Amino acid sequence: MKSGLVSASFFSDADPSVGVHCIGEEEANLRQAFEKEMSVKKLLESGVSVNQPSTDGQTLLASVAHEGSANVAELLLTRGSDPLESDHQGQTPLTLASRQGHVKVLTVLLEWAKNQEPETAVQMMEHVDNEGWTALRSAAWGGHSEAVRILLDAGADVDGCDGEGRTALRAAAWGGHDEIVLTLLDYGAQVDKADSKGRTPLIAAAYMGHQEAVEILLDHNAKVDLADGDGRTALSVAALCVPTAAGVKGYGEVASLLLERGADPGHRDHDGMTPLLLAAYEGHDDVVELLLEAGADVDETAGPDGNVSAAAAVTPLLAAAAMGHMRTVSRLLFWGAAVDAIDCEGRTALCLAAARGSIEVVRALLDRGLDENHKDDLGWTPLHAAACEGHRAVCAALTERGSMARVGEMDIEGRTPLILAAQEGHWSSVRLLLDRRSPIDHRAYDGHSSLSAALLEGHAEVAELLMRRGADTDVRDAEGRPLLYLLVLEGGLEMATLLIEKGGVPMESRDSEGRTALHVASWQGSVEMVDLLLKHGANPNAQDTEGRPPVHSVAWTGHAEVGHHLLGANGVNIDLACHQGATALSIAAQVGHANIVAMLLERGANPDHMDKYGRTPVKVAGKHGHFNIVRLLESYGAKPYVGLLPNSGTFSPVKPTKMLFSGISESNGGEGTAMTSSSSVSSPGSTAERFHSMQSSQTSSTCHSLATVQTVPADSLSFIQQIQQHSLPRSRSRPSTLPPPGSSGMGSLHGSSQRHPKGSSPPTVCTVTAMVHNCELPPKGLSSGLEYHDKLNKQNSNLIKADRTTYAGGKWHSVMASLGIMPGQDSPAVGAKNRDSPPLGYPYRLQSPLQGEAWDSLPQKNILSPACYNFSPDPPCSALPEGVMTTTDPQLNLKQAIKLQFEGPTSAALYKRETPL
């Protein structure tokens, strides 16, 4: 409450007896009548509850106690008001009156307590509010000496404290209330009673700079060198703290008094700091003078027991210079402080003063002959420190004609002061250093110059200044990445625009992988950056070392909007292929980005393009289960997919006991393959038709491990027809086997020729071993990273193991076991199977012991780098060179042999993705 008035919220809205007094003009009348005893008496007679609290929990008695109305307080007590009631902050009427120093109210309350039970009087006297304040401590902190005496006479505990151990004496010493300090001591207060942090009343008085309170405590035998929990004595805190109250005489008198009473000037706290070091840090030059006169060592260093620790090797001169206290530095120099002292990081006083920006201290130290080219542990000179902090005046003082500071000096990372100033964006310091002939194009060990440092940190004004002064814009970092490339990588559109428009940066600068800034922008999906680069002449057909243009990045990542802008650029080649022969359409089909596939097809991409392994986008999409993309490609005229395609969006692997095939007739009307089914198999015009035709022929499929084909003249079939023939369902009635090596049976593959002696008729029958256990391999997921930048040997090893995993077991093991063929046998064996022999799974004849060792080790699955992404930087995707592997396994059927040569030995390997940017 203020001015003795009670707000309307003081009373409960639910009390009908007082509601009429809390509205309109009557509320103002209530406030006026409250100051008069008779008005309050009439108010109480109207039926107001005497102990009704307000919204903040205060009763009428607490309010009048806070305002000091003794007569009203006495009236309320006679009407039954409870002085033990507390508000929401735990304050009772006695606490409120004590804090305000209302002696008459205290007298009324204490007289009431005398007539109560002793326990009630003690409870009222020693009550502690929510913040730990008792009535006595509140009066002592407020400086109310008469109230303190009344409470002490009434029996208040002179050493009563809160939960932190803070007593009334400590509160009075903190506030500098000398009379109360003396009164409490006269009533028997413990002079050295410390709080929970070890702070005594003497330390509290010294901390606040109260000389008289310090003297009274010392006169009452307070221990002068008693330390608190941080190891600091009264002299330490007097040297450390700065006066905050007006009219305080200062700490010189307190320190002088403590020194006269025997305080130790060399005492060290738990951080190893002495009073002299603390005073030097704070710039208390008068205290520094007193301590030096008392015998403190001017060159003492921080550290327990005088031992210099690696973490706190500092002298008073270093401390004062680091904080820029010129007067303290002058006093220390006058007392002979060593100017060549260095701290634990190798910095001199000049280095520290330059970093602080104190030009006066810098000039004073230069006059004392300090080395302006001294380097600290990081290789920084004072000029490095000043330039990094942007202290132009200090830079000027260090580089003026009388100084010898070298502007081109490098730190341990190769950075000059100019690079540091540009990196932090200090324009004036950069200009000064340029005027002092600092090398503008100097490169640090990370390859960055002052211009690249400014641009990468976003300091446009500094970058413009450097470019006006002729800074080289074709800067590369230590990894060979150009500056424009890095700005695009960091998303610095504004800085990239500035560099392009005002710096004339070459747009086709490439990194070590041959990638341009447009590659980076395309990969990251930055439409604004792509537009900026294309607007200023970036080549949309620029290829990296693997032959990949920027549109391939779009195909990998699926950034459709970026792809739209790239494809709209002049002269873009939509069918540009990488070294693997893959176009953007091939990649998008493999990854499954249908929106990118549609965009490319709309722009005229070739849907039948074949990579170097003969794979078309349709084949790649179907192999990875992207059947919506297969249908999309076929709708744009792509050759139909040969294989099982469901008519739904989901795909489930074919069960091992069933096998569906599709037959496709040549458009030229060539001979097709004879089927055991009575219905002829035509060439469906769509995926759905083909799927239904396959369903109709499912009844002729077999679950036997061997099957035969109808014999047709092999020489009369084209290569495609041979593939179709051996992918059709086969009859169960005539099992056949592939002739062993060296026989005259049909063994030539597509692209090879087999000459026969004159007079001998060419073979007319092609008999093969069929494998109908169609075990689909699980589709391999795409990796989110760019992962072909691994070691070559490790990649080859992983690919070899992956191939062995493909062939070991599954359909190979099933077919070979059904024939009774064991490893090394060329014909079916009779007798029991050798259970201990290694599993069959060598589709290639290994011609090197090292290759055999690679096959013999089990495949290791690398979660971070899946085998399908462990690609060699070399274009071939095979695990072993084609010349090393020969398809001489007698049980390798024609279909698989054709597939091997058609797609390469590791046809499951995907296209190479880009390495991390």
C-alpha cells in the first residue's frame, strides 16, 4: 500500500458488506476515511472482516503496519486482528514495520505480544519470510537503529540468520550502518560469524568500502585475514571491488586500515590471485600504491604458493595492460615492473594492450622499448591483435614511421593482420593496412585471402574496398575450391552477386573434381543461385571429371524447380552423358524421381538412350521397382520393358515356385519362340496388356528345377530373339544341359563369332539349362551421401564380395544341387553330396590367387557406405576386369551368359554419384 490508502482489491468481491464501499465515489471516501481512526472504526462496525486479506495476501493490520499508523494498528488488534498472519511473500505486520522503521507500530505490536503466551511472542519475533528476513535483520539492513534496539530489548535473537547464514550484523556491515553495527556488537553479536559462503561481517564491510564499519569490527577483534569460500580476505575484496555508492571515501582508506591492522599483502586466493593482482585488474592505482609500499612484489605472478601455473601466468603489469588502465600501468612501471614479462599464451603487455585498444598504454609501452613484432603462441603480433579487434588507432601507432611492425607478418596459420581485419569486417583497419602496403593477395595456409575471408563472412563493404584496390577474385582454398564455388556452397547469394558483378570472377572455375559453381547450386537446389549464375554466363553443359553436367545433379537430388531453370538455359544438352554413358534421364529413372523424368521427357530427352553397359532408362527403372516411371517412359515411346510389371503401384517379388515370362515378337515378323501353350504370345502395346498376357500364361509355368525349350535354328534368331527365347516358359518334358567347354554345342555370345570347318553343318539346336527358381534380389536403397570417394582397393573388394553374395546360394545352389554337381566337377556326380564343401557361387574362373582370397572372405555390410555405392573413380563398374574373368562355368546358362556380356559382370552397380561438395 502507498500513502496509507487501500485499493478496492483489498477486500473480497464476494463480501456483500463491503462491496458498496468499493465502487464509485464511495471508494474514494473509503481511502480518505482510512487515515482517520474514527472512519476505520465505522468501517469495521459496518461488518468488514478484520482479517480479510487482499489479493496480495495482506490484511488490514499488515497494511497499516507498513504505513506506520500506530493508532489504527492498535484499534485493529483490539478488534481481533491476527498479527501472525503473513502475506504471499511471508511478511508479517512486525516484519513490515521493522523494515520501514515504524517504531510506534513496533511498540504496539510488541505490547500485544507481551500479553500472549511466550510461544506466541517468540513465534512473532523470530518469524522468517520467504526470502529469509527476520524483523531484526530487516531493521538492521534498513538502517533503523531505534527499531533494532527495541527488537533487541524485546528479546530478538541477535545472531538469528536465514537459511544462508546471514545475520543482522552482516546486513548492517554490508549497508555501512555504523551505529547499528556497534549496537549489535554491544548486545553480543558474534563478530566473525560467517554465512554459508564464508563471508564475515568484516569481509562484507570491506567489499562495500565502508571504512567506519571496518574499523568498528576490527576494534571488536575481528580477524583481519579470515578468508571466505573463494579464499579471499577483507584486503582481497577491498582491492577487487569498485565503489558504487555516492560519497564513499573509496578503497584506499579501507586497504590502508587493513594493512595497518596486519593484513597480509601477499595472500593468495583459490585462483592464486594476490591483492596486488586484483587491484591491477580493476585499475585501483591508489590501492596498488599502498600494496607496493606495504611490500608487495611488483612482478609477482598468479599461482598457488607463488608457483606459476600454466593457466594463470600473469603479472600486475600484464593485468593492468590487458584492461587498459593507464594510470596503474604508469605506477607499476615507476616501481620497476618488468616490461618483457609474458603470460601463459606468450603475450607481452604490448600484445594485451593492443588487443584492448588502449592507445595510451600502447604508446607508453612502445616508449619503454617493447618489441612490436613479438609473436605469441599463435604467432600473433600486437598488430594481429589490434587488427582482429578493429582498433585502427592502435594499428596506426604500431605501423607509423617510428615503429617497425611488419604488416605482412604471418601467424601460425599463415594469416596476416589484413586477413584478420577483413575476416572480422573492420573496414577502417583494412583501409589503413592497405595504405601501409599490406600484401592484398596473400594466401593463408588454408588458401584464403583477405577478399575470400571478407566475402565468406558476409562483409560486403570490406570486400568492395578490396576489389577496388585490385584484389584477385580467382581465389581457391586449400582443397582447390574456387571462391565463387564456396560462396554458392555456403548459400551466400548477396556475396556471390557482389563477386560476380564487381569482381569479374571467372564463371567456369572448377574444383579438383571438375565441378563448377553451377554444379553446386544445382545440387543444393538453390533456384536464385542458379538463375544468378546462368544470367552471368555459366555454362549449363559444363562437365566434371566424370563427365557429369549440372542437370545430372538435379536428376540425383530431385530439385524440379532448379531443373526447370537449367533446362530453360540456352544451349543446354539434355542428353549429355557421363563417362558411364548415363544421361540425366537414366539417373532420374534409377533414383525414382518421376517428376524429373517427366520434365526431361517433355524437353525431348531420349527415352531409349543406352549407357555403356547397354542399360536404358526403362530397364534401370524396372530393375529398381519404379514401375510408374517405366509406364511414363513407355508412354513417350520407349521400348517396352522386358520382364514382370504389375499393374499396381506396388511390386512384390515373384514366389520361388512360380515364374512369369513375357514374349515379345520382333516387329519385322521374324520367327518367334515356340511355346508349349496353345495360345500365341504377341507383343502387347502397353504394360497392362503385357501383364495380363503374362497372367494368362502362368498356367504353363513350372516349379521343377530343370526345363527345356523347343528347338529352333539358333542361327535364324537375332540376338534379341535369343534373349526372348530363353526368358520364355519352358516345357518340363525334355531336360537338357549346356555342353561342357570344348564341345561343339552352341556357346557363342552376342558379339562373338564361331567359325566351323567347311563341309560341316552349323549347329541347328540350342539346348540350355534353365533355372526357374526366380529368387529376386532385394532392391538396394539409395544413399543420402555422395560416396564414391573411398579407397579403390576397398571398393573393389566390396564389389567382389557383393557378386559372390549374389551367386552363392539361392538359384545357383538350387540348380547345381539338383544336378548333383560339386565344385570342380564338369558333369553330374553320382553319390552323396559333400556337405562340407564350400557353397557353389563362382560364376567366373579366377586366374589370380589374390582374386581367390577376395572370393573366400565373407561380405561385410557397411551401413554407412552400402556396397551399391562403393564405386571406383574409374568408369568400369565390374569388380574384376573383363579380361580376368571368363565365363567358363559349365552350368552358366545362356540367358545369364548373355546378361553378363550385355550388362557387364556387375550390372547391379548403380551410376556414380558425386563426391561430397
